[in-house]
Amino acid sequence: MVELVRCKHVLVERVWIEESAGWTLHGHDCKHMRIEGITIRSTFFGPNCDGIDLTGCQDVIIHGCDVSCADDAIALKTSEYSTSCERITISDCILRTSCVGVRIGYESREDFRDIVITNLVIPRCTRAFDLRAVEGCTIERVRISNIVAVTDGGWPATRIIEVIQLDRPNVFKGLLPPEHQDYGKDRPLTRPSRIRDVTFSGLDIVSDGRITIIGKPDQPIESVRFQDIRIRYVVLDDATPFRNAQSTGFIPGDFADARSANAVFVVQHARDVEVSGLRVNWPVFPAPAWNMFESDNAALSPFWNGNQAAIRSGEHKVGYQILWSRDAEVAIGGRNLVASEPELVPYSADASSMVVWRDALCNDNRRCR
């Protein structure tokens, strides 16, 4: 690891770092930092083998980097030992990972705001972006644009994008070694987690998974916008086997219905979610090459395990809706927004949801409550 702690006016430029045993480049509470044109090459199978991590850093530029690693390619974090993450730009990078292309949060005791991410190519990942307020932070004013990604990391339960808001006071408590000063101590939250004012625009994604936006019943996610989104599905992964799986922060264990819903957009406990310019291309069989056809990780999912040949041919498949909504306000528009199977309706919404639906091809404006 290369670690920079409480430094100012730092330039990391045109270096090559390879085969890290864990995190590769870590800035902690640094200010006015520029990471320019670096290359990271690590195994796709190393535990916690992140590329670039920023914990509590401010006024940071990450530009023109080429990262291959097992865990998050770029991750923004905060903790009770750090300041907030603010005024950060990430641009013109190529990212390959067995996990998330760019993650904001999860380690999230302090806030994240004023973050711009643009012009990225992510040819391998299991999630292109993961925004996760877990430990009482606020994530706000995030702009993500001009992204080309393939969620072909070789794992089941792929999500294209995940925006998750939870309250978890002791997510990392069990990971501390006995000699740590906080070992065994309860770390209560000082405030609720919040996510608001996030925009995704100009995304072109090849995938087999979903976009999930899940808040809390008493404090929904607010103002998430998707503009000019193109999704081409190679195959469709089945989320239902993971309905009862337990997790402290990944697919939320609190909301079994959402974690097992098969739809392009899965939205629960959210307000002012707007999708415009959506284009979806459903699978054409036989499907082209995809890591899950060969991956040992297929054994983790009853849908995939032993069924790869039938999935590739289209004999064994699952149906997707465009939208699954529960306690959410969603406006969604695009062209030819139909479900993957003719017997499925394009969307489902419960009585506490409001959906505004605009399909440009059939000129059908429907509003349901």
C-alpha cells in the first residue's frame, strides 16, 4: 500500500503499482490532491484489493488512470476518524474490477458532497456505481455522466447501479482486531443516513442485472435522476434465490421483496425518482460470451448452478419488468418500454406508489396510484 495521511498539495503522477496485498493507493484526510495518469495492476481475486481509496479527502482530482483490481476500483469513504469527502472529480479513467467501479460510502460516518464523475470506461465490474449511506452520513450533489460499462465480473446478483440508504451502527465492529482501541465497543449512530440530489446521465451499459434504489420507510431517498440511459442485456439474472440472504450492507436484508424483484429499476422508499430517455434491449439467444457461463461463482446461485448451457440457449430464463415500485414516486420515460416476456406487464406498483409512465413509441401516458 501507498498511504498518504493528512497531507496537503499532493501530486501522484504516472506511477505503476502492481500486486498489492490489499488497498493499493490510500489518501486519508488529504487536501488539494491530484492523482494523474497512474496504472494499478492487481489480481482480480485478492480480498479487499482496492485500487484508489480516499477517506475523508477534499479538493481531489483523479484523472486519466488505468486500474485493474479485485475490489472497488475507486472508493470514497469516511469514518469517525476522518473529515468529510467533498469537492472531488473523477474523469477519463479505465476501470476493471471484480467488484464496484466507483463506490461512494459504505464506510460513511461523515458526509459526501459536490462529487463529479465523468468519462469512464468500465469493461469489467459487478456494479458500475454503488452509493451507500450506512453509518449516518449524507450523500448529496453527485453528478455521474458519460459512462460505458459492462457488469461482467463473473458473480451472480449483479446490479448495474445501487443507491442504498440504511442505518447500521456497527457494520465493521466484528472486523476489528482485539488490539484495536474500539474492539468490542458499541458505536451508535449520531444521525440518520440520507441520500439526495444525484444525477446519472449518458450511460451505455451491457449487463444481466438491475438498478436498485432503496431508502428507509421513515426517510426516503430524494431526487435521483437518470437521463439518456441505454441498457443491453446479454442474459437476465434471477434475483429471487437471494430473497432471504442476510447482509449488513450489500443487497439490503431489510427489504426481501426488493432484493428479489426482477426488474430493470427496483425502487422502494424513494421520492422524486425520474428516468428519461431509457432504452432497453432484451437478450437475443443464443447469448454471446459472458463470464457467468464459465465462472465457478455460478455455484452460488440456484438459477445459474448447472444451468449455464440452458441459460445461454434461452431455454432456462427469467422475466424482467421495466419497473418494480414500492412506496416510491417515479416518473419513467423512454421508447418501447415493454417487459422481457409478453405475459408480463411493464411495471408493478403498490398502493403507496405514484408512477408516471411515458412510452414515446406508443404515445401512452399513464398515471397510476
